[in-house]
Amino acid sequence: MQSNDWDGMNRWWRVAGGLSMNLALGTLYGWSVFVAPLEAQFGWKRAETSMVFTIAVIVFALSFVAAGRLQDKYGPLACSLAGGILVSLGFYLCSFTTSLNYLYLCFGVIGGLGNGFGYATPIPVMAKWFPDKRGLAVGLAVGGYGAGSAIFGPLSQLKLIPTYGLPATFQILGAIFLVMTIAGALLLRNPPPGYRPKDWTPPVVQGAAVSRDFTPGEMLRTRTFYLMWLGYALGCSAGLMVISQLVPFAKSVGIGAAALSTMTLVVGAFGNASGRILSGWMSDRLGRINVLRTMIGICVLAMPALYAAGSNVALLYVAVFVVYWCYGTQLSVNGVAASDFWGTKNAGINYGILFTAWGVAGIIGPRIGGVLYDRYHDYQAAFYSAAALAGIALLCELGARRPGAKS
């Protein structure tokens, strides 16, 4: 096993690269900022503009699998460069939007591909450089994805769009993201084969099989994969069901425009980022599955609490922060668990397959929430159904074990 005496500085630059990449990519969560100006300019309906985000999520999840395979085979640089260029190009081309189909192509397809290729590289790179602090490193890198909308959402809404207009805002963001993602991509490199941090000895996992690298086929033959996939899909469906209904729910209980913007662009985004970072750090000490179980369990309680908070802004902010925290936890800790359980050699493709659970959640979670509201004309059914889905996700995580570990 090789060690690098300079790894204390060198490898933390990889985290900076992943963070820079994900801060740009995470503006996908800030899509709502562009919805009202586009609808005002072109007269489009909410269902039509909502499809932009849906297409981006589907393309993101599907391209992540292919991108994961490519980065495993050829390394992270080409994959991350492609992601950065595509997401920046997507934003720039959006400035010439005149039709919905054009917007679907630029933001949905091109931007979705950029997210898939860009997001596919930081997690396996961090997992290889930080076997001793894997949860913290992955959490810091992907935490940028949660925080991106908190930075660029308000910047766009409060400064860029009012000052320069929507087309110029897309162009400015495209240029900024190109610089950030290219800089991040250049920092994302795999360590030498057999790398081990100085003075670090791999821990012995009692009752588990000898650590090895699973191929995708071998991973798919483990019971743990299916339990974790279901837990991931249902847990994120619960989170996205509530998140997708937050704005109309808040408006229905009389939350003002300023408080509403703060809730979605700041409180929610920082809850998402905090969950990714701090839950990743906690998982280094408490175990991946234990943290997932704990946070999904908290989510079961947080969903009804959010509904009960109603028009109390302070309580609503707390509940929103917790819901986003629990949601963000799943996006970081599942990625770390995949590397722990099935090895780092094929971490890109293996986590890509597991990540399809998030793609499914991105489709069914908001859809179920909308259907329930249309049927009952109240958000209680959606929020309580989300709690039920989180409860089922918790049962799945309770049954999951490290492959080869005794029950």
C-alpha cells in the first residue's frame, strides 16, 4: 500500500474541486427562481414549466449510470469536464429561449446530462482519497450541491434578473459555472493504486466478509442492494413529495413573499447542505446505516410536524430545515455506503445504479403529492403520506446489512 506524505494538503484539494463542481451543478434546485419570469414573458402554465425540472431529473439519473461507468474506466477528468461544459452550455443556451421544447432541450436534456456527468465524479474520487474520513469528505464535496441554490438562487432573483434581465442572467450564470466546473474538474484526480493515508490502518469490521470490490453484477446479487435501493427511493420520494408542495402550502397558510423566498432558497438549501456534510461526518463515527436509520426516523416525525407548524414562521423554518436535512443525508450517506459495502474500484457505476432510486423518487414523489392535493384539496394527505413512505424506508434500512455481515 502506498502513502503520500503530502496527502494532508494534496487530497483536501480534491474536496475543493468537488465542492466547486457541485456548487454550480446544485443550481438545478434553484429552478423555481426562473419559473415566474419565464411564465410572465411567454404566458406558459405551471404544469408546462414544471416539466423542465422533471426532464432534467430523469436525464440526470439515467446519465449518471453511464457517467459512473465511464469515470471508472477512464478516470474522472474527462467525465467531469464534460459535465461542466454541458451544464454551462445548457444555461447559456437558455438565454435564447423562445419555446418550451427549446427550454426542455437546453435546461432539461443538456443541463440534465451535465449534472449526470459532473455529479458522477466527486463521490468516487473522495471515497478513494479518504478511506479514513470518507463520510466527511463526500459530505463536503456534495454539500455544495445543496448549497448552490442558496447562493445563486437569491443572486439571480434579487440582483441579476432585476438588473440585467432573464436572458443575460442565463448567460452570466453559464460563464460563472464554466469557470467553477472547469476549475473543479482539474482538481478531481484519482489517487495512485493502493493509496493509503499516512499512519492509517483499515478498521476491521467484525462479522463482515473480507472487503473487496464488487462488480455491478455481484452487487445486484446482494440482498442489501435491494433494501437500500427501496429505502433510498422511498425516503427521497417522501422528502421530494413535501419539498414539491412547500411553496403552495406556505402560501395557503399566509406566509409572505419575503419569508417564502427565505424558506425555500436559504433555510431549505442550508438544511440540505448541512444534512449532506454533517450526516456524512456523523456516519464516519456512528456507521452509515445507523445514520440513515436515524435521519429517516426523524423524517417520519418531521413531515406531520411541518404541516402542524402552519403559519408559525419560526416553527415552519425549523421543520423545513429538518426535512431538508434528512433529505440531504440520503444523498451523501448512500454514496459513502456504496463505496464501503461494494468497494471503490467500481464505485462510479455501482453508485450510479443505486442512484436510479433518486431518479424514481424525483418523478413519483412530486407526482403523488400533486395527485393527493387535487383529490383532497388539502396538504395534510400529502404530508402524512410522506411520513408513511419514510416509515417504509426506515423498515428497509433496518433490514439492510453490510454484505457478508451477520444479522
